[in-house]
Amino acid sequence: MRYEGKIYRPPSEADAYILQATIGCSWNHCTYCDMYREKKYRVRDLDETLLDVRAAGAALGREVEKVFVADGDALGMDLDHWEAILAACRDAFPRLRRVSAYATAMNLNEKSVEELERLRHLGLTQLYIGPESGDDVTSKRIAKGATFAEHAEAGRRARAAGIPLSAIFLLGVGGLERSREHAEQSAALITEMDPAFVSMLTLTVVPGTPLAKLEASDRFELPTVAQMLGELRVMVSQARPTDALFRTNHASNYLPLAGRLPADRERIVATIDRALSGELKLRPEWARGL
């Protein structure tokens, strides 16, 4: 099992075997992100990847129930790669129940619903996608690479193919100037995408990123903690997914929350209000992370 550079995975994949089938991110332009900047994107040689799967199977075998296929947007691999990888995972891990990966709106929309259905039948059971914002002005400023409409279409395709989608939004990414628009349009995009899972992260301006340079030149101002909690409140209050598991369990967040939307909306909003009033303690800065 070989890994190149830093490896990232969602919090819910903490107990998954991570298979690095691609290196880096095929987009890699987002202004706030430094996760893959030291890597040049490529799809790993398929034989190498399959060797890693077999080695993991020999070492771990029945212990593996989940596989997360890395790096940044592994869904971009062609179907031949995916079919071979999914077949190898089924053979290597007899107790396998989930295979997941990061995706972008671009590589989701490049695949037909029929191709996505094929991947689901072969065992790809969850995708993580990060629109970060539903506000097209914000999306353009952070160089996200896809619009509200393109993310909504990606959500439609995933639903039509029966692949549960986990949508990730980033508190504060609109800056102080677009805070309200970012919150309201993100809520609207959650409604349109109708994902099975919704999670929030809180922006940290990472040194060396283009966003850090904008902040240093006073062209970007991060909202206050209270204002970002206000964004969270707007998103929870206004989003209308059919039935989504909602979480803010990422280490970047000041207020860990969990529940279902819409079932637990009132409870979650009330908890946010308690935090805004000072009744609930927030996660201290030293305990936050990326």
C-alpha cells in the first residue's frame, strides 16, 4: 500500500481503508484550498492501484468494511478504471459494504446517468461533493469551477442513478461582503441538490493560498464567528431537502451539531440561537483544525 503526499478524507471515512487511485485534484484552482497544491494531477497506473488493493486485502481482509477512493475527485476516472477497482475491492474485502469518493460537479456531469448507475451496481455507494456556496458570485470569486445550475444538475444525476450524495458547504467563504447572499443561496442549492447528507465546514484562511493573499491586501474579510453562525442559521432555516442527515462534525467548526433536515430543524436552530446568545460554549480556537 503506497501513498503519495498528504492524504485527506471526510470525517465519516475515519474507519475506511483509503485507496489512492488518483493523485491530487483535477481542478485544483479553488482559492481557499491548499490540500493538493503540491501535487500534479494524474490517474495512477491501474496495475499499481490493483496491487495496492490486493496487498490491503492480504493484510486486512475481513477487517475492511469501507473503502474511500482518493485523492481529490476520483470520480473523474474513466469507467474502465472504476470497474476494475470496484471488482478488486469486492474480491479483497468480503465484508465490504461501502465504497465512496470525492467528486466535483464537473466530473459528475461528465458521466451519464447510465454510467453512474453502472458504478452504483458495481459498488460505488456514496459521493462527497463540495459546492461550498450556492452564490454564483462567491463561486466565481473562489474559482470553484461550477455554478449553482451545474451543481443542481450534478445532484439530479446522482439522485437519478441512486448514489447518495454528501454535499459540503463552507461557512464564511463569501466573505463579509457576500455573507447573506452566500447563506441564502447555499440554502437554495441544498434544496435543489436534495442530497442525502449535508455538512458544514468553517473557512480557515490558509497561509500561502490565493485567498490569504486577498485577505492580506484587504480584498477579502472573513466574517466574525457570530456572523458565520448566523450563516449557519440561515442555511438550516431555509434549506428544504427531502430528508438529509445534517452534521457540523468537522474539526473546523465552532459548534458541533447533528440531526436530520427537515425533521430536526427547530431543535438545530434553537441550539444555534443558544450559541449566539452565549449560552453554549463554542469550540476554542486551539481545538479547531482542517
